[in-house]
Amino acid sequence: MDCEKLLTDRLAPAFAAVAGGPVDPVVRRSQRADFQSDAALALARRLGRPPREIAAAVLDRAELGDLCAVAEVSGPGFVNLTISDAALARMVTALAGDPRLGVPAVAGPETVVVDYSAPNVAKEMHVGHLRSTVIGDAVARLLAWRGHRVVRANHLGDWGTPFGMLIEHLVDLGEAEAAEELSMGDLDSFYRAARAKFDADEGFRDRSRRRVVALQGGDATTLRLWRLLVQQSERYFLTVYDLLDVTLTARDFRGESSYHQLLAPVVDELDRLGLLRESAGAACVFPPGSVGRDGAPLPLIVRKSDGGYGYPATDLAALRQRTGELGATRLVYVVGLPQRRHFEMVFGVARQAGWLAPPARAEHVGFGSILGADGRMLRSRAGGSVKLVALLAEAVSRATALTRERNPELDAAEAAEVGRAVGIGAVKYADLASDRHRDHVLDWERMLSLDGNTAPYLQYAYSRIRSIFRRAGAAARPEAPVPLAEPAERALAFELVGFATVVAEVERTLEFHHLAGYLHRLATSFNAFYERCPVLRAEQPVRDGRLLLAELTGRVLRQGLDLLGIRTPERM
Ligand code: ARG
């Protein structure tokens, strides 16, 4: 456990006793001591007593003897706290002996469904799918590491009216030709060609409409052609996942089509529950609290006026299966912010219907867009939307060139391997290190820089640590005495013991920029330590102790980056 949390736990009861009710001690890192608590100041106003008197009363009651070397009132009423070397050393040693680095597995694992990636069949993945895939995979990795049962749900867009025209286009091209085009990842031109015919040709439109009916009616030939489209697209998406180093597999596709049989029963049940209202021929539910700009209630359309079911009904059916059949109690939807209203309404209807009742809860983990360096929507040179694979290929080739330049002695295979880890890592990290609610700017120079809050900076710190151990020729001794005489050693130790708190926070908020920011602070503290404190040249027992600090830093960096889905090469 980190020091802020420990001190908070010790100070809170003392504050409560003095105030006669709960008070947050507001513990933070301090310039004057290791930590300080400022809560006495605000409390003084409330109680009408001098703040220094309150601070002193709190210190009288708080049990800090085993933790603090100094605990004193300072200035107008701050409480200054200096952790004793013995206590800090105990925490570091405990961390060194713990394979989970202070982050316990949860006592009560939950079944969690993480809905992410979700590209559409016969359509190129775009940068929005990139963000969903990268953030969603980090969510899945983190929750799985904590010991939850994680179901990765890749809600593939594989059903609906566009499949009429897509299948007809496939028939026109011939199956072999179509399969070839799709397996090359040329999804967009396939889609655009189908669309162009649909817009221009009345006969093609008719065929397409009949095809949709045949598909929904379960016609065998149509289903076979549909499956061909889906399989080729899935195969292509899997190559992207592989390149991206995400944990999604072929088993995680849970396409919209898999809920197709459940749509009518879901709407029937909404009807039985008395929740359906008719509006312009469509069957709608008006979830409480959903109102438009003009204040009028907003409908969620669960059956269209032509009798078809769409995106909202599919999400309701999926949700009901996830809480019902799968027994999930936490549902996470990693989808762009423009769909926020959609999810609010789906969750609202599910609550009304009793499909989303405590302890089960659902969260929309929304995110902004990716912008080009000019601050506008990312566009290819030709002006179209940027193909995800092209973007990833560019990242890898830039990173490989940089690796070669910095490290001419690496052989070609190793340079390629490192270039891939760095390039892909840089793209993922740039996404995860920025507040997901905001748009994030794709800036190659910044993202691949060895300085700043970037993947290469963290990967480089890791590889430096590994090089220390290659030179040392041995691992650190976990029971080595922890050296804390130097300020840089203390600062590094405080960062190390803070890992668990950050993980707990991210598990709750699913805001990975807190983890990224922590890893960046840790690497920065390590670099400052390494500059000021010689490791291999130090006298014993300091040498062993510094090796221990270095090794722990390496382990935390590696674990932290692994939670973000980013590799840590041994050398760079
Ligand atoms: N396929 C959709 C799209 O590309 C995203 C689906 C998100 N997941 C969900 N359960 N609705 O926009």
C-alpha cells in the first residue's frame, strides 16, 4: 500500500474524533516533509477553533509511531509527516517479495463483459475502432489481472440491411474474386463498389432488397454467401489484432447476428412489461431522463415502422444475455463519445425492464476522436479516411528506422522486432496516456520521442535497467537492505510503493492516463536516481540495495506497460 493511503487511514479516525464526524485528511506529497495534511485549516473555520490547535489535537490522537519519524504541526496549521526509513524500507521489501507488486487478486471476482473493437464486416477499421480496440484491450487486461472473469465481446457489425447489397456485389464479382479482394484487406473498395451500384442501379437495389429478406428468412445459399463475407473480414481483422498486440481472438467475435433470434422476444417482453409506445409506426420506449434539447422525451426505437429491428434492439438483446445468461455484473462498452446518448437510453430501458439491476451495472467508456497534427480530423493524403493498417505500418517503419539509427550494432531481425515494439507501443501509449474524453492529436515526432510522456521513454528506461543486470551478471537479492539515505532513493521508493493505489484507481475509473502518468513519474524518478546514485560501482551493502530498487522499477514498468498492452524489449 502506498504512503498517502496508509497515512490517510491513520489520520482519518483522529480527525473524525476531533471534528465529531468524518473528515478527509487530504494527504499529499510535500516540499517541507515527505507528506502533509491540510485538513485542519478548513476544519478550523467550520469548528471556529484555531487551526494549529486542531492539528495538534489530531496528532495527539493519531497512531503514527511505527510509520513516521517526524509528525509535527507547521505554519498556520499544516500537519507535516516524515516517513521513517524503517517503515519505507519495510514497504519496499514487502513489494520485492510479492510477485503481484502489492496489487492483490480480488477477493470476490466478478464476471465482466468488455464490449470493444466492434468493426463492421466488409468495411475498413478506422481510427475510432483503433481507440476502442486499444482502450478496451487495456480494460480487459487490467480486470483479468485483478482476477475477474473477463468476457471479451467483439460486437462485430455483421447483420442488417447493407448485407443485401454486399452479398449481391459478391455474386456479381464471383466468389473467388470477392474472397481474394477481401482477404487482401481491400474492404473499403469492396464496400464502396457495392454502394455505388446500389445508388445508381434500380435493378441492383431490387436484388439487394430481396437479398435482405432471404438473409433474414434463413435462405441457405444466402447464408453461405453472408458467411463468406463475415469470415474473410474476420480473418482480416485478426491480422490487425495480431499486429496491434491485442488479446482479441477468433473466439471473441460476438457479432450482431448472434442476437438476431433474440430481437423479437426482447421487444415482446418490453411489450408485456407495458413499456412500448407507438410513434410514427415504430415501437419505442421512452426511458426516464432522456430528453432532447427542447425538453421533449426521446424515444429509443426498438422496432422500426417496416417491422425491422436495428442497432438499439440488438444492444438490448446483448445486454439482457450478458446479465442474464452470462451472469455479468459489470458491463463495459468502449465506444466513441458520439454514441453516449444511445448507451444512456439502452441502459435506461434495460433498467426499466429489470435486465440491469444491482449489483449489475453498465458503463459507457467513451472517447474522443484522433486528430492529425494540424488539429483537424485525421485524413489520408488523398483526403479519404486513414486506413488503420497504413497508420500502423508507418509507425513500425518510422520506429525501425529510428532504432537502426540509434543502435547500429543491432542485427536486422532484432532491429525489426524492437521497431515493431516501439512503433506499435508508441501508437497505443499516445492513445492511453491522454485523457480519453478528449480528442487526441497524432503527432509522430512527439509520440516516438525518447523524451517526454511516451512509450519509447518508458521502454528505454526499462532497457537501461536490463542492461544494468546484464552487466551485473546476477539478479537483485529481494532481502537486500533498502538504501534511503539519498533523496533520489527515497523519491524512487515512494513511487514504487504507489503502484497499487494507481491500479485501484484505474480499475474504478477506467482512465488509463493515470497509469501512464504514474509510469512516467516512476521512470523519471528512476532516471534521476540513476544519474545521482552509482549502482554497480557503489560499496556494499548499498550496491545490492540499489540493484533492488532498479529491479523493482523494472518489474513495475514491465507490469504497468503490459497492462497497457505494450511490450518491453530487453534492449533498444
Ligand atoms: N460497430 C459499431 C461501429 O462501428 C460499434 C459497436 C459498439 N458496440 C455496441 N455494443 N454497440 O460504430
